[in-house]
Amino acid sequence: MAARGRPAGPQRIGFPLRAERAILDAVRRCAAADLRSVNAQIEVLLREALERRGVRLEAPGDPGEAAKP
């Protein structure tokens, strides 16, 4: 029988986060509007912020850490 559910994606690492209630509430509203989980929404927001700063994420299989171009 074939595996069901989502295909395997990139490995996720748990990370505790403390945030102001107002920020978390705003993220929850954005997540609901975009039909995403809060975790997925935080990841999207982080990716957008990194892109604006010109930070390149390492491609899967690239050694080293993400660095500025």
C-alpha cells in the first residue's frame, strides 16, 4: 500500500518562541486569512524578512550557513 498524506518536505527543527500577545494575535489572523497554520505563517514571514534583507537561504544539500550574496 502506498504512503498517504503529504510528501516528505524539508526537515523541521523545533524552536521555542516567546512573542508579545499582540504580535501572535496578528500572526494568527494572517494565518487564518491565508489558510495556513501559525507555524507555517511564521516561516513565511521569516522568509519574506530574510529576502528583504538580501539573505540567501542555503539550497538543500549546500554546505555551510545561509549567507549574504
